[in-house]
Amino acid sequence: DGETGAALVASEVDKIAFTGSTEVGRHIRKVTAGSGKKLTLELGGKSPFIVFADADIDGAIEGVVDAIWFNQGQVCCAGSRILVQESIEAVFTDRLKARLAKLRVGDPLDKSTDMGAVVDPVQLRRIRELVAKGEAEGAVLHQSACDLPAKGNYFAPGFFTNVAPANIVSEVEIFGPVATLTSFRTPDEAVELANNTRYGLAASVWSENINLALDIASQVKAGVVWVNATNIFDAAAGFGGYRESGFGREGGREGMLSYLADAPLKARTEAQPITPDTAPTPQAPAAVSAIDRTAKLYIGGAQKRPDSGYSYAVSHKGRTVGLAALGSRKDIRNAVEAAHAAKGWGKAAGHNRAQILYYLAENLAQRASEFADRLKSGGIAKAEDEVEVSLRRAFYYAAQADKFDGAVHSTKSAHVTLAMPEPFGVMGIACPTDAPLLGFLSLVLPAIAMGNRVVAVPSQNMPLAATDLYQVLETSDVPSGVVNIVSGVRDELAKTLAGHDDVAAVWYCGSADGERMVEAESAGNLKVTWSLANRDWHGPQGQGRDFLMRATQVKNIWVPYGE
């Protein structure tokens, strides 16, 4: 009934690792929000099993047996969505039916048995209900004609054909010995079908063309990809998922990280966020220039007026420094959409991203005095120092963009296991009120250096230091949509980002209440969150490898080697 697990989650522990259903994982994320407990979740899956025309068909058929009928399909990484290239669909289906007919179902203690019973009557009833709904929605079930034991929770293995992508058996994890079989024509269509799921635990790719197999492996959104194999495990390699299959890894060096304590950090109390004043002010802004202008939002490479139409005064010692746009939920949605449109950034080579970041640092250096004056106008102490450290930070992450790479794990013989760090995609970043320029760049730069696109909320008290970066970004060849800046009330905007299903990760630097809110809201699509304590952004704790690691997720790709 879950009482024991609930008691463990509520107890005084420092780390929780959970393996189970997505629903329970979502509940644990909400319960632990703001507690400071480290959390890794290995949850459900709807893993694609992709077979190309040049694959060893007989080998792939045996792979299906291991992928979906092993352990009665009660495996989180079961290959439950079989995707077969159209030219071999007929022959593959016929051979799969023939192999299915030879499966023996019965006593699991009998060595000649291929498949035993489902875990309990509740799960058996759920499997039957989902299968019935799938048939009612037009799918055709092909099931083994084997004799089932009269006693026990047995379900005959099978698979569906004529399955629409929106059919319930295509979308929902059945957690039983039933797969779906769908055809595709091109590799691009295979990737689109494979990624058409809210899960992302594992995938299997079958092809004699290693270039094709690795190309598909790089595009599939899954934490583990097997090439011409399935369900291979080793403690030396990480295992875990993307999306609603959870976050964190078990096994491998990457799996050890969440079991290690973070380096001691001397947290600093940040300045209290101001309450935005949207009332008209007769006072001319004491800006760097004499021109009265309102800093707009920066979305999709263009300056945009906020959807609300409101701006708020940024003041220092009672004097208005400037006006900043007051962003809202609609502006966040627009920014997320723009970030998704810039997906080419994550595919660019690290060297290309490094060149652009070097260019950005050089252009920022040319305007160093302008940014120092802007910071001084907002009452920032040691403004020149903050700009100087910001420049060094920009050059540092430019240098790291093509040097933070993966590893080859030593696992089972006849395999090379590649651990590849990949960007999350679209990230939300809520910046501290302190160090308005340096804090912003210290969080945004590592994220984009790793190939992410960001929607950033700058310092609520002094957003003008970040909005002045618009022209620097535009003249540095940073593609439109890679960096989007939405100023306004930090916690309101952070809540929208944390609850947005098209945002894959959120970094938040702010209050304890804000941290709790972000982590609780993130449970919707189980996005990765990182709650940072405010710190001395000028020092070594304001940059480093930890920022780069937290801007990526590790995909383990198992490649045949030496067979």
C-alpha cells in the first residue's frame, strides 16, 4: 500500500533513489520539494525498438523476445513499441508471429518455460483493460495460442498491428507482455515516431549500417540506447531516463555523482526582491544615456513589448534608473516557443559554439565601460570588478564549450559503451537579485555552452544589466532563440517555467520558499531542477565543471565491438 515507502521518503535521509511508476515518482518529487534531499528517479517507459531494412531480421526477432516478453514485459525499459521499416514489415510480422507461437507460458520454475505469470491480479486486470481499449480503438491483436495454466495470473504474449500513434496502447505503459508494431518509411520518420512519447528511458536500434545506427541513436530521446542488442546492463555504465522516465543515473561514474555530497558552500543572503512599481513616474530615468527608453523583453532574437503592456521602475536611492518590461505567463510561453525553434544550436559542434561565445566575450569587452556605468547607476559596488569577472567568465565557458566531453565505459566484452553528455534542450533560469550582470552570465553561459537554449529571468532589482546585452547577443552571431530574456517578478515567472511541459530543466537561485515552489511545480513533466544558493559570484564558486555537468544529461550508447 506504499506506507513503508512513504515513511522512508518522509524520514531524515539525505538521498532518495526510487524505481517504480511515473505516478509515484511524481508524488515523491512533490513531497520532497524544498527539503534539500537529493533525488533520483528511474520510472516508466515506452521504449522504441527500431528495425531498419538492412537489419539481421532473425536477430531482431530474438531481440523482440528479450525486449518485451522477458519477465512478462514487466520491465521499465521493455521494448514495447516495435518500429519496422516499411519494406520489411510483412516478412518481419510473419516471422514474429511464428516466433510468438513457439513461446511456452507456464511455471517459471520450469527451465523450459519462456514466460511466467504476471505479478498480481491487479496488474493482470490492468493489462486486460488496456488491451481491450486498444482493440476498441482499432488496433489488431496478435496473441499466442498457447494453453495458459488454470491457476495463476497468466496473460498470453502478443503484439498489436494497425496501431495509430494516438491509440492508448501506443501511449500508455502497459507493463505486460504486449507490444505494438508500426511501420516507418524513412529514418527521419523513425525518429519522429520514436520520440512521440512522454517517456525516454531506453531504445534499441537494429541495422547493419553502423553510421545509420549511431545517427539514430544520437537523435532518439532516451537515456540508454542499444545498437543491435537490447536489455544489456552493467554496473559500470549509467542507466536512467529522460523526460517522464525520471532523472539521474544508476551505475557508472555519472551514477555516483548523486550519492556524493556537494562541495561546502558559503551561502550569502541575497537582497530582497523589490516589489515592481508600475505606476507612471514623472521623473526622467537617470539612465546611462539621456534618452528615455523602456527596456523590452528579448524573445526569438528580437525586442518585444510585454503582453501585459506594463513596465516597472528600476530605482536606486529614490531615483529612477530606468524602466523594465514586466513579463507575464504569456511572455514565458512565447519565449519557450522561440527557444524550441532554435533547436539547431544543440546540434552545432562544440567548436562552433565556442567560437560564438568567444565572439560574445570580445564584443562585451568592447563595451565594458558602458556596462560598468550601468551597474554604477543601480548602486552596484565595485562595478568595474563585476564587469571584469563577467568577461573572464565568458572566455572561460567559451573555452569549455568543446572540451566537456563524454567517456567510454569498460563494460561487457564485445561492446563499447559510450557515455555522451547531451543538452536538455530548453532550460529556464531564474537569476539572483545580486550581481545582476555576473549572476546572469554565470548561469546562462554554461547552459548555452553545452547546447541548451534558455529562457532567463534576470535580477528583479536590476534587470537593466541583462537587457543591455541584447545588442551584444545580436552582434555576436548568437542564433535567434538561443537566449531569451523575460524580466519581471522572479518567482511568478519561475513558477510558470517550472510548470511548463516544454521546458526540460530549471535552475533557480532565490528564496527557500521559491525553491520549494519550483521543485513542486516541476513534478508535472518531472523536469530536472537545480536550486542554487546565492554565493560570492566573483569567486571560484561562481563557475566550474559542476555548472557544465548540471547543464547536461548522460546518454549511454551500447555499440557492438569485436564481434
